[in-house]
Amino acid sequence: METTALKLYSFDYRNVKTYLAASLFVIGNIALPQLCHLLQQGGMVWLPIYFFTLIAAYKYGWKVGLLTAVLSPLVNFLLFAMPSAEVLPAILIKSVLLAVAAGFAAGYFKRISIPILIVVVLFYQIIGTLGEWLLTGSFYLAVQDFRMGIPGMLLQIIGGYLFVKHLIRN
């Protein structure tokens, strides 16, 4: 399996680049879900709200990732009432877990690979599913991403790898 070393950043909250980068990724996390929601159950299948959070945290550090993770669902909710208020807390939990895991993995390994991204995605999904189960009290609802969202997880892993490796070179 190919591993790619890449230039990673870790912007500080006092750096304006942190907010500029996070803003661009939030815009991506607004546009992609809107496209996916054109398909029936597109959000539940493709899990688009997480895609740019993964990229933000992996390439630019957990701080950019965390801003993206929190602002993306909140802005989407305020603008489009999606995600719904009922699932917003679970999505926020998973988004934050993803940002922390991706930022940690990037900082620890200092490279990107498919196996690393598999572990990152499984980590946030498994721990997030447990959190969602505690929030909702429904195991069936909590495992929805595993019942329907496998294409979205694969998009995060493969698309995230390709995006970071090929499109964000510097």
C-alpha cells in the first residue's frame, strides 16, 4: 500500500490563515451536502458533512479541523435546517471526533495512506456511534451510518486520500 509523505500545517487560533482555511472547508461542507441531498437519502448514504472536515484536519491540523467540524453542521442547520435538530448533536460529536482523529493521525504519522484513513474513519464512526446510541437510546438509529453510509465512508477514505495527496500538494 502506498504511503505518501506530505507537507502538513498546524495553524494556531491566533493565525488568520486558520480562519481562512476553515472558512473554505466549511463552504465545501455546505456545498457537498447540498449536492448529495439532490439524491434520495443522499446525506445518509454519502455522509457529505464529514468530507472536508477530514481534509481540513489532516492537512491543516486539528484546530482548522475542529473549526470546520463545529461550524459546518451548525451553518448547514441555520441555513437549510439540515441536519435536523434531532440528529445535530450526534453529527457534531462525530465531526469533532473526526477532526481530532485526523489531526492526531496526520501529526503522528506525518504522511497519508489508505490504512491510516481507514483507522481514522473507523475510529470516529465507532466511538461516534456509541455516543449517538447514548444520545438517542436507539441502537438501530445509532448504527445507521454502518447500515447505509458505507459508500460515504469509502468516499472519505479514498476521496480524502486522493484529495490530500493530489490536490493539496503544498
